[in-house]
Amino acid sequence: MRVLEVRRLVRNYRKSAMKNSKDEIKVLKGISFKVDRGEFVGIMGKSGCGKTTLLKVLGMIDKQTDGTVKFMGKDTKGLYGDQLADIRRKQIGFIFQDFYLMDSLSVEENIMLPMILGKEKPNIMKKRARNFAVRFGIEKLLNKNPYELSGGEKQRVAICRALINNPDLILADEPTGNLDSKSGQTVIQSLDRINQKYKKTIVMVTHDPQMASHCTRIILLKDGRVLDVLKREGEKEAFYQEILSRMADL
Amino acid sequence: MRIKIVCKDFKSNFKHNFLYFMANSVGAAEFFVFWGMYSVITKVMKGGSTGESFAYDIVMCASAIVIFSAALMAYSMTKYIRMRIRSYSLFVITGMRKRVMYGMMGFEYMAGWLLSMIFGLLLGTGLFYLILRLWHAAFPEYVGEAKITIQVYHRTWAVSFAVMAAVLFALLMWSENKDLSSLAAGEDAAERRPKRAYWLGMVLAGVGLFVVGFFQYFGSEVIGWPYVYAHLCWIAGGFLTAAFGGGFLLEKLRGRESFYLRNLLKLNSLYSRFQSSLLVLLMLLAVHFLALSYCAAGIAEMLPMEDYERYYPYDALWMAQEKEEDHAFGKALAEKYNGTVKSIPMIRATNYFECEQIGISASSYEKLTGFVFDLKGREIICAVSEQKGAAQKDVSSDVYEELNQWLVTGKLTEEWHEYVNDPDGKQPQHDTKYHYQIKKVHTQNWFGEYGIASNCEDVIVFSDEYFEKEREALLCDPEESTVLKLFSFPGKHRKKACGELKSYVRDRGVKDSEWTIAKQSSLYLTGETVKELRKADIFKISCKLFIMAILFFSGLFALMIRTLAEIPAYRRKYDFLDCMGIRNRMERQAISAEIQSMSSVAVLAAVAFSVPYLKLHIVRETAKGTLPGREIWFYWAVIAAVYLAAQFLAQKAFVLYVRKKVVKASFL
């Protein structure tokens, strides 16, 4: 089943804050691609090529200027307000580079946040949160606050939060960007496990070829356009080498 | 170059910096206005007790505004300096020396404080004269004009400087214990809350302050400092109870999982911003408590503004002389206009506080009221004139004993005036010939309350033999009143009859003493008295309404300053929650709750503390012989409801404004 279908996606931003200004910055210039269920897709490109903008549009945090984005077969153009909120809460999980945990809430409450927003029953929320915490080895941290955790622990909390509602799609924006190599490895292995064991569809923005080599497919962006699509045929190491060589073209 | 960078950084945060300095200016201006009012109150106050009530209001408001404005200044300067520490820490990380950082930051802070202070003083001066001018224009008989003294400027400077220095010192100490990265990161993630049971000790301290306030309240006259301290004790006690009791309650709420998780976002700001909200809580509690207790109770006891006439059985009260001419005139006047006249032997009795009272004999009092008192020698009864309440209700307050146990028979003369005001002279307390034994103090309204000045024109009942002896001595004095004449006229003739009586007394009656503090006379016309009463009540009510309005807007201003400063943090938070899939309704409710939660806590606490306050007020006034009717509770509830509704509406409007700033105005 197709999770995402993007056709001739365009996203422009106004240069000036003035309403009548016609000066625009073209960030995405007609991107097309598809993501099937169970895929682990990486989006790579230089800084400023539009990776994060693309992720925001896919996550329905931002609206496209032109083109079509279909999520689970539904065109997102016609969706507004609470419909979008419901989709983001139940069907999409976000993992950010800066973790975006609420320091005023405990780890457990942070994990449960999407379910709290959905007004789920407390016993169901707690049970699920605990399950995920055990799976990712952070069950001892549940009563702590995020500011007491290391970067790797925080990102694992964020992963639990992204998974708690059993979403159809996980969007990860540079999830290892703020982590040391060891923590980064832990996180990427977690994402690998989510993809292979739980068959979750993941779209990950990264500039790190090492992290990108875990993906099943890489979309290379250059100047707001798709430069190339790389598919992993064999081992990660070989895929990593292929990515490295293609990065010179970016 | 270094200064250029710092200035650029300052300019980019100008909107926030301006906000904090404005708050400092407003705090200083409020402090200045009310301290200024307080300093000139004895000069501007006129019209006896009515003008005094204006003085009481200013004193009470000044006491709360001092707390409010000091807290506002502390809050704004704390927020400002913490924000700037963040920026300067980044400079230190990139290589600026700490000493240089402290110097530059200190200079910037002092310069900002100085400019905002100067602006605050200018604003305060303008407001002071505007307010005083408006009051004088509206009520010239009660409020005069005066110039503000240099001491008020000094005091405002001193308080503001003390707050500024204390904040700077405290925050520099705080920053010394922090590493650079956490200073640069910004807000403390972990704002501690009182979680353990031992914090309930602070609640007990709050209760202790309530008790202290109770004793201060009942041990004082209205304008005394104990009365003011009582209110300050209650504000402080209320703050400790609400802050620490509330903190403990929040912790208990966490245990109620279902409720807690359902309301997590609404309660989040109370949990996460506990410490930084305490100053705001203090400010809001001070203003709301004073508005709902002192002001609302004061207005409620004067309502309804009814037909006072029903408390005056007579149309005129004339203190005439025991001579044929006066008797003949009185009789003729009554006959001419189909009225009645009652004559009662009387003498004037002047107390140590230069108030003239009406002295009658025990047998006259018995004829008028049916009450029998077996008075001997220098024993007296004080019958306090009470307008609205029931007669012959015992007055337990010792205010009247203090007022009337030292008396001289006859009107207030220059001799007595100099005697009681001579600082080196012998006081009447040391001279037994002026001392009387008060057997009882109770209320009377057999002729009504005349003389708007309080504690004057009360009735002193003497023993028959003493009364006769004193009256005999005063009969031959042409300046002394010795007969009380009480007139009643039919409605259609009333005005004319009273006019004739007035002319007669002006030309041939006893001359009024020129030494009384409040205007007293030998003739009182009910029509004029009632008119003046209404005007006085309107003045008193408008004073309190004005104070309530100041308090209302002060509370709103504090809330706005706090919220406007938090808008960038709200934006970040709600952008994130949008990603998490928060629905519109929940988002609206969460933003409203974030903004209004602290105000709601303050308002609830203020209402809760105002209810027992009203009860105490009624008990106190009853003891003094002023008997607020049962309607006081009803009118207080109406006034409180209007005040709370106005707060609610104003906050709702502000919440709508903030939501527009916070929530993306897009397809979302």
C-alpha cells in the first residue's frame, strides 16, 4: 500500500514580510516520488536544498504552493484544521533533531503526549508508554524530566512518543544530528528495528551518509529538485560507498 | 565594536526590553501617585468625616499599591536582567571577560532603570495632578488642592532604587552559581515547587498572619496604622496560604491521574512556572483582595442609597434659647404652617475632640424613648446617633467611651479649643472636673443623625440633678443653647416654613462656634441634611469605585506584562503541539488556561478571603453602633460579581489577542 505519493510538489516562500510582495523564494521546484508501506526512505542534500521544507509538507505542518501530496491515498489539499491535527496525532510520528521534549513534563508524560491530546484513558496510555519504554531501554527514566537525560536518552524518548499511537508514517528530521556517534548509532539502530521488526514506514532527513546507509532508498535533492534516487540492493557498506560517491554531485 | 554588538543585540530585543521598562515605569508611577496622595491627604481633605473617608481610602489603597508596585518593579527588572544575562553569556562564551560583562550589563541595567524611573516620575506627577484636579472639580467641598512635596520624589526614588539594587544583587549571586551553558540556554527548566509536607508550615505561617491581622483589625480605629497593618497581614497571609497551599495541592493533583492527565496542558503553566509566577500571584492577590474586601464592603454598606427621610421623624432641629422670643416664634411658626413643635430642655456638651454633643436629662430621655436610667452625679449615657439601624442597640466599641468621657458643658469656645490643643498644657485627662462616668453606650435615632461629621451631635444623657445644675448656669449665657425644638411640617409648607426658621436663626439665633473641626450648627434642616448625606455617600462610593478601578487595571496590567513577555515561548510550545496533533478547541482552552490560571488562583483566593472579611467588617461596625443591614451581603455579592465579570471579559479579550499572536493564522 502506498503511504505517500508526491507529484510535482512546489513550495515557494515570500521574500518580504509585506503582503503584496511578489518576490518569492522557490524552495521546492516540482518534486515527485512515492513511498510504500514498510519502506525506510532517506532524503539527502546540501544545506538549503529544501529537505526540511519537504518534510514539513509531508507532515502537513506546511502547505504546498502547488502539486499534490497524497497520504494513505487521500489528497492533503482538502484537509484543514482538526482533520490535519487528527492525522498528525494518530497517523504520523515526528522525531526532531532538537528532540522537542517538554521539560515541564516527566518522561512518561512526554511519551504519552499524543495520547493525552487524544484524550485517551490513562490506564491505556500508561501501559503503552511503559511497553515502549521497556522496548527502548528507558523504563527507569519514566519519572525523570527531560533536562535530566542525555541526548541519546532524549531521542529514545522522542522515538517512543512518535510510536505510541501506532502511526502509519514516521518523519525524522536529522534524528542523530545533535548526538555523539555512539548515541547516534543507538538511535539509528532503533529506527532500523522499528522499520524491520514493526514494519513502520520511515522518511528520514539526514546529511550523514553513515546514517543514510540504513535506509532502503535515498532521495537526493539538489536545488529543490530530485537529483537521483538510490536503492539499496546489497549490503549497507556498499550502499554507503555509493552514497558517498553520489554526494559529490550535490 | 564591542559596544556596537551589544547595542545591536539590545535593539533586536527592544520590544521585550521596552516592555520591562514600561512595567518599571508604571510601577514607579503608581507608587508615586498613591504615596503622593497619602502625603497631601491632610491638606486636601475637607468636610469632616466625609473628607476623612477619602483619606482612609487613600491610605488603604496606598498600602496595597506599595506592595503591588514594588512587586511589579521587581518582576520586570528580574525578567529583564535574566533575559540580558542570556545574551551576555553568549558574549562570554565567545571570549568577553566576565568583569567586562558585569560592567556592561550593570551599566545597561542602571541606565534603563534610570530612564524608566524618570519617565515613571513624570507620568506619576502628571497623573497625580490630573487625579487631584478631577476630584477637586467634582467634589470641591470634600477635596481641596495641594502641591506635592519633594519627599515623595525622594521616597519613590529610594524604593525603586532599593528594589533595583536588590534584584541586581540577587541575580548576580544566582548567576555566579551557574555555568555558562545553562545561563546561555535561558529559562530554568526545573522551577522548584513545594512538594513535601513540611511546606505546609508556610501555610500555617499564613494562618498565623490572618490571626495577627484579626487582632490588629479589632484593636484599631479606622485610620490608625493597626487597621492598615491588618490588611497587609491578610494579604501576606493570603499569599503564603495560596502559594504554598496551592503548590501542595498541585502535587496532590498529580496523584489523581485521570483528572491530571485530562487537564495536563491547562495546568502545565502552574507546574512549570511556579516560582516565576509567585510575584505575579502576590501582585494580583493584593489588588483583588483589596478590591473585593475593603472597597466592595465599603460600597455595599452604603447601599441602597435610599430615602433617608424615613430616618428623620422631624423636619428641623433647632437648638434655641430658653427665652420668650424663641418660644413665641417656634409656636407661631408651627401654627402658621399647620405643623408641630416639641420643646426639650437641653445643654451643649463639648468633648475633648472638640465635638459638640446634645445634652439632655434622664427624665427627658425617658419621656422620649421609654428607657429608664438611674443616673447619679456625673454618670452619663452616650446615645450615639445612628441613621439606619435600630435604636438602643448596645455599642461595644470603646471608641465612644474614649470620645465622650472627657466633657465640658456648653459649646466649643476658644478657651476650650486652646486648652485641648496646648501641647505643654494640662490635658483634661488629668483634670477630674472634666471626667464623667459612662454607664452605657447605645444607639439612638429618635430624632435622626444630624451633622455629617461623625461623632458629633450625639446625645449625652445626664442625671437630672446634674443636668439642672449645669443648665441653670448656662441659662444666662446668650451664646448657649438651652432648649431643643423639634419641628414637623406638612409637605406643601415644609420648604417655606424651614426657610423662615433659617432666616430667624441667622438673625437672632445662637451663633455657631467657629472652632469646630466639622461644620456644626444650632439649626439642622432635614432636607439639607439628607441632600448632603446623599452627596457624601455619592462621594464615598465614587472614591471606592475609583480605587477599585485602579486596582482592576493594575491587576490587568500585571497579567498583560507577564503574558506579552511569554509570547515567544508560547509560540514555540504551540508550534510543537501543532506537530503533535493538538485540536483547535484544546489549543484554545490550553492557551486561555495558560494565561488566566494564575489570575484565577488569585481571584479565587481573594474571594475566599473576602467573605470572612465581610463578616468581620459587619461585626466591627455593629460594635461601633453602625448597623449594616442584611442587604450588605446581597450588595457585596452584586459588586463582587460585576468586578469578577469585568475581569473575566477583559481577560477573555486579551486572550483572544494573544491567541492570534501565538497560533498560526494559516490553513491550520
